[in-house]
Amino acid sequence: MTFPLRLALRQAAILLSLVSTSAFAQLVVEGLQFPVWVERAEQRIPLAPGDVVAEGEQIITGDGGKVWVQMPDKARVKLGPDAALDVSAVNIASKTDTQSADVLDGALDVIKGAFRYTTGELSKLWQRDLRINLGNTATIGIRGTDLWGQVEGDNQFVVLLEGRISVQPQAATQALTLQNPLEIYRAGAAGVDSVDMAAVQALAPITELDNGKGVMRQGGVYQLHLASFSRARQADAMSARFARDGLATRVTQVSVAGQDWFRVSVLSLASLDDARALRARLGDQPGVTSAWISRN
């Protein structure tokens, strides 16, 4: 190999080490209470713990539904009931010789409902440039923080719990800065106001999972078996019906005393209390007979 060629290859390697590679990153479902769906390719599919949500998809919760999803930087997004969140884009640019940390950038659109965005200890190792669009009124710029917000018709607001965010109202040229805990921006307001802790504490449970009331989580070890059928099509029909209702189930084939059965089950329930609560909730559904609980 000639010297000029070796030099050219070395220069190319150095250049590549300085270039940040970027790729879309998926969001992972940590936990939920049904009904929860992802709208994908014009279809609504029920979500389960461990499922991923990709660019261009929408997360939807129904009446009583809640979901927590984990961002690639370990930040968490929580949605309350009757909410919709568009995942416009979430990208990771890997660290390089000139960039000391991985960078996450992207945009999430809160179409409706209550939401919370919060970072953890591991999130501090990242740089971020994330934008959350608050309904049709403002864009929230995030670099590392904890906030709670809601989009309900004309009632659109965001409350800063910790950190610092910028808010760019669509009807204004000047961005607003929230940097003190309990500062609030309300859609249509000319400036920033504040709320008391009691008001925030009253709102916070809306986006929290209700432990013991049918919560499913990653690593959940309890299963609720709803019914068993002698024919696969019967089990598939029940599973499809629950899917339309926003509940993910799995059909498995089992053999009992030499007889094949097709079992419809809900997986990854967080505790025995959660399994019992879901059994009570589903007990009057057509085809659910003598539902029973097992542990993985």
C-alpha cells in the first residue's frame, strides 16, 4: 500500500470518528392500564408492556386507560385517560470524539389529555433537544426537567415541577422561560403565572398508574387466563374482540389430559392484586368463564 493511500485512509477514519451517526429511536412501553392502543398504518393495535412505538405512530388511551413509555435516554412520558400523543420523531446522535454525550432530539405532539415528562438520574448523562407540542397553542423546549401538562379543549397548560423549559406560544414571537418550580404557562396568556403545590398534587394522580387495579408492567409475573376453547378460531375471535377494546391478550395452545386447548390470557400483570382487579373488571365479558390466575 502506498503512503498517499495509507494517509488518505487514515484521514477518512479520523473524519468518520468525528461525524455523529443519527438514527430513529423507538419508545418502549413500561407499564399501562387498559384501554391503550397504538395507531399504526391506519390500524389500532392494543399495547402491552415491552412493546415499542416508532416514528409516525400515535399512542391513544381510552376511558380509564393510562400508559408509561420510556424514552431512549431513560426519561419517562406518562399519559392519563382519554389522551393522544403523536411520536413525530425521536432521534439519537451517537457521541463522537468531539461530542461528549449521546444527543437525543425530536418532537412529541400532545393532541389531547394529561401528560407528564420526567427525567431520571441516567437521563443526566444525555444531551437533549426535545420539543413537546402543547395542543395547537405552544411548543415546549426541553433539555432536562420534570413537567406536567394537559390539553383539554381550550384548557391547555404546562406546569414546571423541576428544571427549566422554554415555551414558544404560536401566537407570539417571544419565547417564555419557566425556571422556578410551580410556574405555569396557560394557553393564550401573555406571561408566566404560578400555582400552589396542592393544585399540582390534585392533578398528579391522573397520570400515575393505579397499583393494584389492573396494572401491567415490564417484568410482571402474573397472568390472567380468561377462557379456553377447543378451536383456535374461537380463541382468536375473543382475542380480537379484546384488542378492539384496547386490551392485549395472547392465545396459546396447551394440552390437558391429552386434549388440546387454545387459551386466551393477559400477561405481565404487576401483582396478584392487579390480576384479581382485572379479573373482577372482565368477569362479565361474553365468553369469560371461570377466569383464573397463574404466576410465570
